[in-house]
Amino acid sequence: RKEVEQDPGPFNVPEGATVAFNCTYSNSASQSFFWYRQDCRKEPKLLMSVYSSGNEDGRFTAQLNRASQYISLLIRDSKLSDSATYLCVVNGNSGYALNFGKGTSLLVTP
Amino acid sequence: DTAVSQTPKYLVTQMGNDKSIKCEQNLGHDTMYWYKQDSKKFLKIMFSYNNKELIINETVPNRFSPKSPDKAHLNLHINSLELGDSAVYFCASSQPGRSPLHFGNGTRLTVT
């Protein structure tokens, strides 16, 4: 089983839609969880950290389910500028390594 | 003002050559990384240094040798380049433990 798994998509949604991505991880001892965003031919950029109690940042909400070992990202009121690849990131065994999922591609259309 | 900077941005070279990529961070982070993103867009960790000490060394060919002269710099030297080495190489830094990564803007390596 891969350490971090995501549905690659693509998710094609109209502007204003709500879209959700899930990600599962294999290491039950993982302590750090993040969502990154990567635009085409650019470096990944931190979108938000994921906390145990769930957290929200504007239109973005992240949830963590430790029992089922998955994290989720909800995007409300999608904008054209949200089109990107969203990477789920979980720390690995050593605590130093952050393992990336392969990413979920989102395309928001007018 | 760039927090994590790596050079060069593009590198085109022939098989068998040796090349280096340099990385510097001015964030005061203790930990630096090299990640490789292949044509399938999968980001995979290669190496990590914490305060100049190698702490992660994934299954990477010996042709790849990282060097960290100080905690703000982590360079990557590649010997005898092969076609399969073509990828984007990202440098990153963080504080150790639960901190997120800050990435450089990548070096696109093409081996012909």
C-alpha cells in the first residue's frame, strides 16, 4: 500500500461549485498533515495545515479522521483560480520526511 | 527576497555528463531536502539534511551525492547523467518535526 493515496481526478467543476478531495495514509503514527497546491510547472505551495479538530481558512476546510486514516479538503464557491493540482502530504516514519500523494487535479470552468 | 532559491532553473545536458544544482535558504531552517518530480508528477524525497547532517537517504543511485556546507545550503551533484534522470528537482527547507516545507522554484533537468 502506498504511503499516501489520492484520487488523481481530474475533477472538472463549474465556478461556484463545492468540491471535496480525500486522501488516505498508511502510517498510523503520522502526526503532521498538510494540503499543498501546485500550479503547472511551478513549485508546490502550502495551502493549509490539517489539525486534529479540523480547520477552516476562508473557502477551504480541512478535516482529519485518524481512525480511518484519511484527510479531506473541501473547497466552497470554487473560483477559476482554484484550478491546480492539490497534494496531500503526511509525515513519514522518521518524522523528517514528508510524503506526498500523487495529487488531485482540479479544473474550474466558467 | 526569495526564501528558498535554487540554480539553475533549467539544465539541459548530454548523457554521461556531471552536473550540480545549488540550493540556498534564508529562512533560518535547520532541515533541507531534495525532492524529485518525475514526468508522472510524483514528488519523491531523495535526501534530507538536518544541521549539515544527512538524516534521510532514500533509495537513490550512488551517482547522486548531496553536500551541505552549512545549514543554509544543500547542493546536489549528479555524476554520469542518464536519460532517466530527466525530471524537476525541488529543494525545500523546514524546521524539523511537524513543520511544513518551503520549496524552491525547481530545476528542470533534461538529459539528451
